Amino acid sequence: MNWRIYNLVKRGILTRVGRGKYLLGAKQSYIPEISSKLKILNHKIVKQFPFLDFCLWSSVLFNEFMLHQPGKFYLIVEVEKDATESVFYFLKEEKYPAFINPTQELLNKYSPDEKETWIVKTFVTEAPVQDVSGVQTTTIEKLLVDLFCENVLLSAQQGAERDRIFSEAFERYAINENKMLRYANRRSKKKEFSDYINSLFN
């Protein structure tokens, strides 16, 4: 039985979406585009903090799933908790318009005219990430859980847009639900997230 399933997955007839869970048909893996700005910052951080575990991504990644396209984006730098302030001050020294764990009021007050703002946040351990072009960045599972949890940074992607993003993401890409729920649990939102998924697709 295991060999038959493996063979069906290999041939694209089934897609594995979790432990013991499969979908009929092949779906592509999610590989986010890494902008030149993220690549440049990645090089600087690696040079300045060679042993730091971090993740870089942009809120512009949601645009492929959205109907209404926001004109303002956040370039997000997630780093180990003990290094957040060090990285924040490093970005400020490098003249990046950066904030550290900002509130909505702070963003509205100090970055209303910035098209792109850099945000330094604490990296959640065991978050599902992937290497793309030498940059550690988000997976589709992490992207969706972050969307559910980040009401401040991702306010433009909430409401009906959030439902659309989830529906489009599940339609287009292979998503590992077990991995997604593990990360939601790391963010202390497993039950709420699971209830939301069930209400959306059942």
C-alpha cells in the first residue's frame, strides 16, 4: 500500500498534504519570489550576524491571491528574540526605514507616506521556512498562519480578502495542513486557526 501511494504521488496523481492525507491530482509547491532588496539585506545580515537564525519575506506576496491590491507593503525581518534590538539598530544605521514590533498607531503616525517599510519581529522557533535563492524565507503554511495571526501588520489582508487569500492559496498550491497546524500551535492559535479553516472549507 505504501509503495502504491508513493508511486501515485511520484506520478502526480496524488498530492501529499499531510501525514496520511492526500489530494487527487498534482499541485505545485509554493516558491515565493525574492526581491533584490531582500537579497541585499540578507547578504548584509549574514555578514554582520553570521550565526543568526532569521527569515525574510514581504507582504507583497499576498497580492497574487487578492482582488484589491494594496499600495503599501511591509518587508519583514524575523530574527531570534535576543537579537531583535541588535538587528533593528543595524537596519537604522544602514538607513532602512525600520520599526520593531510596531503598533498600528505607530505605523499610521510615522510611516503614512512610505510605500515600503521594514519591520523587525521575533522569529517563532520551529516556524516552517524554506531556502529560496540563498534566502531563508516563508513557506505557504507559514504565510497563511501569519496572515491569520497578524491583524496589525496585515490589516489590508483581513476580512473578505483573507477568505479569498486562503481559498486561492488552497486552490493553487500543495499545502501541508499538519505543518500549518503545528506552526499555529507555536503561535498559540491552533484551535482558533483550525476552527477558521473548518468554517471556510466545510
